[in-house]
Amino acid sequence: MANKIELGKLIIGNIKLSKLMKNAYKNYLEIEKSIEKRLEDLNYNENIVFPNKNLSFIESYKKNFFTFLMLSILENMKIKKGKILKYGEIIFCLRTIITSTDNMIDNENKGVIILKNIENHTVNNTLLILTMQNILNLILKELKASDSTMSFILNKIYSVAKSESQRDSTKYSKYPNPEYVINEIHKGIGGELLQLSLWVPSILESDKELVNKYNDSLFDIGMALQGLDDLCDMEEDFKASQVNLGISKLIYEFNIDKIIFIIKLISNHYLENILKCIIYTLSNV
């Protein structure tokens, strides 16, 4: 009997989640249209492209999963649709600002919104950031947010940016230990970054306890996902001299005998090279 009750709860939960995600898709389409309308007054609006516009639910779900998740959370918090759409626009702007910053670092031009006809990616993405910040300020005024709200957002972005800047392994005389990686790097680029969608609701919504519960859960999910990302990207991070939690744990939590044993079991060439490097590093710690 207990198993049937649990199964029933699971089915009902999945049905509810499915409905929330479909509503998130519909809301996202409205958010894109609203952002597009806000850009109409700009002389360069014809050069602004929405590469993921009018995608099917499945395709949009793949590209915008975390945005859908955040919109679903906002709906599940019983926030009125009009306000959800405003918060969704804020999520869109913040997502573009952070992606454009990454684009300048990586010399790329990608994201949910792209500016054409400017070949220099730094200029291109800088203009996009300014454009999104202008829209963000307008939305905050519409929500009657206090002047300090934008400062709060900037402080949060700074925290994420600072954590990202700590990833260069060449700046350290010794490879950072796991505790440092978690508290000084993953905290910003993992936990706090995933909380970005609830930054403004955490200030404007009256039920702050409820918002904080979701925020705490998002932080934990973000930390877990960043840890998994590090595990999957050991080769890439090693080659790019980026601090990686997986490599850090191997250095500080495995002794040389265990690492040599692992090398003998692994046929993958890049992991073998990483582990040899770790043995050398560990010998000099």
C-alpha cells in the first residue's frame, strides 16, 4: 500500500512538473517578444538576432532548461504571471550579460541574443551588455525596485566574476586544495551563479522565507553541477591551466601509490598524462 502511495505521489509530481515546464515555454516565448519590443527604438535593432526564436518545446527545452526551471520555480511560488514575465526578462538580461562577458574572454559571439555586423567580438559583446543593462534598469523601475537593487545585482555579478578569475592555475605556487576550490571558486561560478534568477525576487517578494528556501536549494544544485562539470572537464581544464576540483582532490586526497595504481588501470591517454603530472606535483607539495 505504501509503495502505491509513493508511486501516486511520483506520478502527480511528474504531471505537475510537466505542466510547469510547458507553461515556462509559453512564458519564455512572451519574454522573447517583450525583449524584442523593447529593442525597437534602437537604430541597430535590425542587427540584433534571436537565434533560438520560435523553437519547438523540445528544442527550446534543451537550450533553455535552466531558464525554464527558474520560470517554473517562480510559478510554483504562486507569483502572478505579469510579475513572472518581468522576472523572466530580468533573467534574460542577466543571462545575456554573463554570456557576453564569457564571449569576450573566449573571443566568441553566442547566446540567446546576438548582435551582427560588428566583427570585433569585444565591441560587439560590450554593446550587448550595455543594451541589456539599459533594459534591466527599465524593468526594475517598472517593478518599483529601490535604487539599491541594481547595486545588489552588481555585487552578485562581481562575486561570480571574482570566482571565475581565480580559476587560472598558473597564478598559484601550489595547486589549490579542494576546500579552496569549493569556497573560493565553485561558490561563485556554481552556487551563486545558479541563484541569479532569484536575486531580484529575493528583494522584492514579501515571502522572503520561501524565496530563500528555493535560493538555498539552487545553491546546492549549482555546487553539485559545477563539481560534476569539473569531473567531466578534467582534460580540458588541465590543458587550459584551469583549476579543477577533480584534479585537486586527486592531488590532496590520494597518495602516490593509489595514483600509480589508477594509472595502471586507465588506458585513456589524457588521464594518464594528468595523473603523471599529479604525481610530480604531489611529490613537491
